[in-house]
Amino acid sequence: MNKLFTSIVLCVLVTSSQAQEIPVDEAAFAKIAAERVQQELQTYDIKPTSRLTVEGKRADGESTGQLSLDRIYSFCSRNSANCSAALIQYAKGISETIKERDRPIDKGMVRLAIRPMIYVENIKKQMSTGTAPIYGKPLAREFAVVPVLDYTRSVRFANEKDLTRLGVTEDEAFKLGEQNLRSTVKPLAEVTPILGKNSFGSITGEDYATSRVVFHQEWKDLADKLNGNLIVMLPAPDILLYGDGSTPKGVEAMRIAGREIAQKTTRPLSQVVLRWTQAGWEEMK
């Protein structure tokens, strides 16, 4: 089952039968979103803050932190008929995530996730004063690797307070996330059949499919079989495309498929194409 990410979005696709007109104005949209979240988190006072963000405060001073509406707003802009139901699912996902913060955590919950670098930087900027910082390391130019805590129904960034509770340093958290991730996925060779010229395949059915790019050296064998022309796309967290990038035709075929996935999913990640090199992943223009 796909996991909900704290400030991102939804776990299910929604149907047009649940349609309701939602304002396209950002301020009005944020107000509606705050009302939906308020219905799910009644112990918090949920209010819009800055552009396309909301935040909840509890009587004891506890804060939800600033919750980004960028992706749900973008989804609604593309899918107005489904927007009302999507907002409901967003609110339920946020509610589950906030409520799970009080649950005990352990080292087995740490994973590594891939997120757009700009998204991670924006989250850091939006975080309230006094909020424990989150972590991220660059992966190619567009992406960041972030340690997250994987709950039963949701995923959230691991922050400084979490690392203190777990008794690990930042570097140890990244190593722990990699170890836990590796123990939960099949060997790469089992999910990446060899491809023909100008063709591509996919890895699906894994919540952290895109996180496999962290295991850079594991891709070397496949890259060698493709004569150094291995390319990948990360259109959604649970979908990784890989293929033969030896010709413009092959690159464009995968780019089109990745773009369609990113546009249709409620959890789009990226439309960037990456090429495997000995030194790391490089963005293809």
C-alpha cells in the first residue's frame, strides 16, 4: 500500500461523482483546505498561514508545523472534478500523520526516500520557528535523499528530535535508512529484466521504488549490459522507469511515459531523466 507523506498528498484516487466546486484563488483554496483539515483534527485550531500553507495550534502549544498545499492545489488545478474528494483524502492523510507523531518510534522505521530538492528546501523554509530541523543530501541536481520514519499508514521526515530519541547521529540515520530499505526490497536483478534497444521497463509495487537509485553501484551490471546507456525516471515515489538511452527515440519514449504517470498520479515526483555514470546519476537535458 502506498504511504501518505506528511505534506504531500493522498493515498487513493478519487471519483468525479464526489465533485464540488473549489475556488481556484490560492487564498480561498487555503481557507477551504484548512476547514477540511479542521474537521479531521478537532483538537487543533487550523488556519491558513503564508501562500498555500496551513498550520494547526493546540491549546498546549503543540503545532502541526506548516503544511504545504502546493501539490494538492496543483492536482486540483488539473483535476477540478475530483478536487473535493481529493481534499478530503488530503485532510485524512494529514490527520493520520499528525496523530501518529505521538506513537513511539524505533530504528526499524527509518527509511530513505527521494524527493525533489526544491521541495525539501521549501519545507525547511516553511517550518515554524523552534521546529526540529529535517535532513537531506543531494542526489544529482534535482533530487535529495531524505531519512523518513515509516509508520503503518503514513511517512514523515525524520527530524533532529527523532534522531535524539533513536540515539543516532545524522550520518548513522542515513546508513540505518539504507540498511532498512535494502532489507525490504528484492535484489535489483530480479525486478529489472534485460531490455532491448529503445525499450524501457518499470519497477512498481514498492513504496520506495525510486529509492533504489540510492544503491548506485547495484545498477552497474545493468548499465554495462546497456553499454553505458542506462537511464531512469522517477515519476512517482512508488514507480521507477529504467531503459535504454542509446538513442533519442528511446529517451523520448520513456520521457513521454514518465510524464504521463507524473501528470496522472496524486503523488507526482519528477519528469527528469537521469543517466547512470560511474560517478553518479546525471540529469539528461
